[in-house]
Amino acid sequence: MRPGDPRKARQPQSLRVAQQGMGWVFVLLLLAVASTAASLVAQRWADQIARENERQLLRVGDAYAAALARYRASTPGGDARFPGSLEDLLTDRRAAVVRRHLRALYPDPLTGQADWALLRDARGDISGVRSRSDKKPWAQVPQQLEFSDLPAATHYSDWVFTPRLSS
């Protein structure tokens, strides 16, 4: 055979088909690895979002507990009372100067709506709030926040944000 002979450059048909088949196997293997990695990243991202929503629930719930405690402590006279509605925490008109115990009515971070379940005392006043979410919390141990103590919970709705009262 001479150099440049076209017979030498030509491969048998079966060898070319086998090489093309190996290329497809490599592409499929690469696709499987990429989709598995994407699935793991998506799951980790969803977990991070869920953990952040839980942290936000603890912050917002504790803010409600603090506002309830301030409202009760600022009751004029000797009969300390909780508010009759959450809107009373925005504008407390019981004294000569209007007080604001909350800047806004914060939504539940887990549901995205201001649909808190309200805990009422014997008078019908609001003494605490809780989420309506039945999802399982990441932190299933008791939580001691700045203004509220929460028991170990199996659902977010088990956490009732009530102020710690000294009297």
C-alpha cells in the first residue's frame, strides 16, 4: 500500500457503527450524571429555603410575642389586657399618645399569608399566634426565643408564640 492510499484511510462499516454507538453511550452517561447532580442541588436548595422559612417564622413569631407583651404592659390602669385584634398592635389608642407595637401585620413565612391561628384568653383577647402549617419543622427540640418559649414540635402549628409574662 502506498501512502495516501484511500483503502488505508477507510474503516470497515461495522467499526464506524460501533464507535458511533460508544459516543451515544458516553452522551447518555454524561446526561445521567448531570441530571443526578442537578437533582441533588435542587433538593439542597429546597432544604435551604425551608430552613430559612423556619428561621423567619421564629423571628416573626417572636416579634408578635414581643408586641403582645408590650401591649399588655402598656395597659392603662391596673387591669393588664391583651389586644382584641392584631390591628390593635399597629395603633394602640388606649393612651393619650398612640403607640405602635408592630410596624405591620407580618404574614406567616410558611403560608405566605397573614392567616395566623389566634390563641385567645378567657376574655376573648389575643394572647398568642401560631402558624397554620402542618409541615414538619427542622428543629424539633424546644426553642427558647427572646420573648417566647416553644416546646418540641412535630408540626409548625404546634409552636404557639405567646409572651413570657412576669406577672
